[in-house]
Amino acid sequence: MLFSEIEIDIRFSETDAMGVVWHGNYLKFFEDGREHFGKTFNLEYLAIFDNGYFTPIVKSEIDHKAPVYYGQVIKVITKYVPSKSAKIMFEYEVVNITTGELCAIGKTMQVFLDKESRTMELLTPDFYRQWKEKNNQ
Amino acid sequence: MLFSEIEIDIRFSETDAMGVVWHGNYLKFFEDGREHFGKTFNLEYLAIFDNGYFTPIVKSEIDHKAPVYYGQVIKVITKYVPSKSAKIMFEYEVVNITTGELCAIGKTMQVFLDKESRTMELLTPDFYRQWKEKNNQ
Amino acid sequence: MLFSEIEIDIRFSETDAMGVVWHGNYLKFFEDGREHFGKTFNLEYLAIFDNGYFTPIVKSEIDHKAPVYYGQVIKVITKYVPSKSAKIMFEYEVVNITTGELCAIGKTMQVFLDKESRTMELLTPDFYRQWKEKNNQ
Amino acid sequence: MLFSEIEIDIRFSETDAMGVVWHGNYLKFFEDGREHFGKTFNLEYLAIFDNGYFTPIVKSEIDHKAPVYYGQVIKVITKYVPSKSAKIMFEYEVVNITTGELCAIGKTMQVFLDKESRTMELLTPDFYRQWKEKNNQ
């Protein structure tokens, strides 16, 4: 299984008037997780772009298990989910390092969009098929 | 069926380097939708708070159907989803008014948290049961 | 003097753990103010873009006078500041409608960037000079 | 002179439709800089809070010198500005590490707010006076 881990300091601006991290900010943490996965396994956003594609998020889910307070540190575990279709899928776990608690789990799905025509690519692009083979996915 | 509709102007700061609204911002649009629903049907955040509860989001989902570009106007349709448990559930449709397209659909689930103890309320709070009866839900 | 006024509902996500609107979000309110000014006086972002320019913010200032709490409504007054140089300058007042208080004042300065070369235009573009004349600025 | 330096990876969500970091996000980078300064020199937000105070930003300024693109890395240099009044002042430099360019400079001013009464403290709090003495400020 391919996965990466990254620690993130919470910004004060990411908290809300309940005193906890606002739920929508977890999508930014997932983004940090994906970026870090990309750097670790050579599947970076800009490399994909250089191959001719945008990879917009078309689906995302977050399940919150416990709140995160300002001053606490989190860890995002980003797991690659293999798929036969022309999609990039990840699952995430957000762990509160300060308390040891699992705070949230989530999923995202990305598709390949031709960067010129902005139409969706229905077949797995060559560079991505090669990346999957190389990584036994 | 209880629902409300609100129009939202996209902020330039809500776009990203693909030139479209960044996917995570749809959770802000859902929030605008919930607020508007609350104002329309007397289920406002601050009224819930005065009854002793926070109602944090514990689950959210977004399915993107089409991008939204800067300069376009969207409409959020927020639909109340009846439930027997101590939860508040909504479904959302985001329509691009400029193009007529459905851009995204989504869901959120909220629970009742005692605002002092921050523990989850397992039984439907009285005020919410009354609200449901009054609105035939 | 050219100015416009717009009312804005605070988003819950715009508050922070102090229970008030996070200071950085005022730049979003200024943006809402500029957009509204643009719509009112035909100086919209996309019209400027169609004339060949981006107009990035190169300077911004915010002075906070009083906090804004969730549930309160604000009004942004956006005032055009005439200038002989190739710049667009605005001053802002943010008024808390709920309390009547002045919450913040601010300024922004924008320059004209050729949208192809991304170099700064040192002379006032024709379309903008005409806009100024038409509006006696 | 007291200062600290921190490197920040740009989030894709922090870019806008011009393809560069949205100007308002620099206030988040300044916040990261302040946090890091606080950790380095024992002037952390939560320590101040434990001494009885909030320290809201009452003034902020940003001067943009050059754009930052997605994929680039920045460094924020946060410099403490000594003052005899009951204020915390910082100056910031944002350097694009990828290009070597200075991207932005800025300032912030914070005051001490009694966390119970939310009134402004006009005299320098004891703990802060001691911190200044210890650090020769």
C-alpha cells in the first residue's frame, strides 16, 4: 500500500467561533496530504500538468470523529486507492498528535481534464499508467 | 418538503489557479445555504445556541458536476432531510445561474453538542422535536 | 465623490476562536466592496480584463476599530480615490449595522498588468482615462 | 534585533484565477511568521492567553513586490519592532525562495485585550514587560 504522512500546524485563522478547526478546512489538510504524497511518489500536480492535464477534485467526503483545538498538531495520512478507471483516488486519516485521537477520515476522487480543451479524459493517460505500473498499483 | 434558495456571487478569492472556484469553497456555499434555510424556517444557529447546543458538522460530501468560473452567479438549494435520530441533515444543489448547469450536489450531517460539556446529545432536544412537529417533519 | 455601499452577512467560517471575525477576512469584505463598486460604476474586473489588463492589489491596509461577532451584519462603503498615476485606489469603511459602530477602515492600491506579458503599465490605459473623464475623476 | 524565519509551501487553494497567490493570503503567512516567532522566543499565543489576554490584530499592512506562483516556496522573516506602548508590533519580509525575489513586506500591530472583560489594556502587562527585559527589548 502506498501512503505518506505529513504533520500540520493549525493556523489560528482556521479555527471558528466554537474554538475548533472549522470543518471545511479539512479539505485543505487533505490537499496538504495529496501534495506530500505527490512529492514522495513523483505524482506531483505540476508534473501532471506538464503531461497535459488538470486533475480537479470531483468528489470529496469528510467524516469528523473529534474536534481539533488551536495549539494542537495534526498528522495527515494519505493512502492511495488503486482503481482501473481514469481516476486518482485517495483516502485520508487525520490524527490529532497532541491527544492521540483520530479526528477525521475522508476520501477524494480526481479526474483527468485535458488542459487545453478542458474535456474529461475517459482513458487512463499513458504517463499515469506507467506511474501505476512502476509503483505496482 | 422544506427547502430554501439563495443566490451567491463568487468572490475572486474563491477561485484557484485553474481559473475556477476551488472545490473546498463549496462547503462555504453549503454554509450560506444552511444559514438561509435557518433564517427562512426559524432554525438559526444562534437560536440553537440559545437552546444550549452547538451543532457541528460531523459529515459532509460534495459531488462536482461542472466548474464555476469567476463572474458567474450560483444558486444554492438547501433541502431539509427528515430523520428520527438527534441529527440535522441537509442536501444541497448548486446551480450555475449564468449557464443553467447543475454544478454540484452535496450533503451535510450535524449533531447536537451540549455547549457546556461539549458532549453529544443522543436524544432529540425538545426544542428541535417541537420545530419538527411544527414543520410537519 | 464616487462611492458604493454593500451589506454582507458574516459567514460562520469567517469567525475565529476569539469568537469574532478573523482580521484577514476584511480583505474579502474590501473585495466585495470593490466588486460592488465595479458593478455600480462600470469598472468591473472582467471589463478591465477584456481591455487587456489584470489589476492586482499591490498595497493594502486595514485599521480595526471594533470586533464583529457572528450573527451581526456589516456594510462596506467603498470610496474611489482619484489619482493621476496608472493606479486604482480605494478607501473602505466597514460599519457594523447591528451595533452602529465603525469596525474598520482600510485602503487598497491596484496597478495595471498587461495580461499577456504580465508587465506593469506605467501610463494610464486609454479605457481607464475615458472612465475617469466620464465620471469626472 | 529579534527575528525568526520560516519556510512555507503554498497551498493550491491559496492561488487565484490570475494563477498567483491571492493577496489576502499573505496575512496567513504573516500569522505563520508570528507563530514561529512566538515558538522561538517564548511569546506564544497560548502563553499570552494563560496570562489573561487576547492579542487581536488592530492594524495590518501589506506591500506586494512580486507575485508568487503555485509550486514555489516562500520564506517569511518576522522581525520584532520594540515599542514603549502596550502593543506588539512586527515587520515581515516574504521572500520567494524559488526565485530569490522579495515578494512582499508588511507590518502588524496587536493590542492586549483582557480575556474576560474584552477591554483594551493601556499599560504594558507585567509578563510582557518581563519578556521584553529578558530579551533586551
